[in-house]
Amino acid sequence: MKKPHSSLTKNNKKGIQMMLLSVLFFAAMNLIVKYLPHLPATELVLFRAIVTLIMSFSMLTFQGISPWGKNKRWLIIRGLAGTIALTMYFYTVQNMPLSAAITLQYLSPFFTAFIAGYLLKEKTQSAQWGFFLVSFLGIAMLKWSSEVIPTDLLLIGVGSSMLSGLAYNAVRKLKDENPLVIVMYFSLIAFPIMLVFALFNWVPPTGWDWALLLGLGVSTQYAQLYMTKSYHLSEVSTVAPLKYLGVIFAIAWDITLFDFIPSGMMFIAIGLVIAGVVLNLWYQSRQKVNA
């Protein structure tokens, strides 16, 4: 009995390490997007797709793994949902305080749970609706905490988290797929779609833009890869709360790099959103233990 326990502990530790690395790479990605406000969000997603497609295909080829996957239906759904969600998210990062954009994205676990009720037949408990209301109160407070958070951007951020919830459910349907295949399919879907948008709304990158765009692709590639590996190694309830460390980076950069100091109400709003999400994760883990 001790050996399985030891193995599980090692997997959890490895999963935690993977998630912390994912948080760092996501933090780098957010910072790079914030420094490219003059390029359309669709163009950023295009360059991200090009870099990650090359990296994923090369890694899969090197490992001798077929890049085309088995469950193409859910790989395509994950790719479509992820493409639209990421485009909307990049747009909010470019146009509102970084801490606010990230906080809106943190709603995705709720939408993941609700969508799972339809796709995976997992019932949403009344307590989970209560936790959602806590986070929704935080979103309402976030709207009124600053004049630089207009309603349209708020709705785009919420829409992005909804589509992220769909993408995460698709990943759950793809447990038998290699993480690199899942990541690569995003790029396979995003590249042609964003290429069409770029043809009609192209802004030529200049100077350091090229280095930042390369960094955007690399950081996002490893952020997604480490996050996927983390979920494969550990229970979601163990590693998912670590994602919310990203808001610490966001607040620090808002203050030090972008001359935006969150108000007291904004800190409370962010706290409520995260509290609702973490309570939901805790509740789900308790339900599994008692099942």
C-alpha cells in the first residue's frame, strides 16, 4: 500500500512543478501581449499559431508520435473554442488592466463545470451555483472599480472564459491523446482562420516586435504543454488553484510597468472572483473523496 501512495505523492509533486512552470510561462505570455497593443489580437494569435505549430510538429516527429491524433472531432472542437477564446482574451489584455483581464479569465472553471453537465453528464450542485454567485459579485464589483473597464470589454472577457470552459471539456474528452497533439491541433485550427483575418487587417511588425512575437509563441507553447502535463499527473483540485498565482504577477506589472494602481474595491473584486473559483474546486474535490 505504501508504494502506490509514494508514487501518487511523486506524481502530485511533479504535477505541482509543472503547473508552477505553466504559471511562469503564462505570465510571460501576458506581459508580451501587453507590450504589443499596436498589433491586432488576430495577428498575435496567428504568429502564436505559427510558432507553436512548428514546435509541436517538430517535437512529435522527434518522439516518433503521429501528430494527427485519434479523436479528431474533439481535437477540432478544442482547437476552434481555444482559437476564439484566445483571440478574445488577447484583446482584453491589450485594452484593459492586466489584472482585470486575467481575473475575468479565471471564471473558466465555472463554465467548465457547467458545460460538463451537458457534455459529461456531471451534475452541478446547488453549492457550486452559490460559489458562482460569489465570483459574479466580484465581476460586478470589478466593473465599477475602475473607469478603464468598460462593459463591452467585460463581456468579451466573460465570453472568452466561457469558450475556455468548452475547450477544457474537450481536453477532458481527449485523455488518450498525447498532450503535444492537443496543443498542436490548436495551431492547426488557428493558423488558417487567423490568416484570413490577417489578410484584411494586417499591421506590419517592426523592430523588436519580431522578437516579442517569437517569445509569445514559445512562452504560450510551454505554458500550454506544462499545464496539460500537470493535469495528467495530478488531480485537478490539487494543481488548478496554483493557476491563480498569475494574478500576483499581473498586479505587480500593472503597478510597476503600466502605471495602473488597482483600487481597494478592485482588490476585493479580484479576491471574490478567486475565492468563488477556489471554493468550487475545493467542493469538487470533497465530492470525489466522499463518492
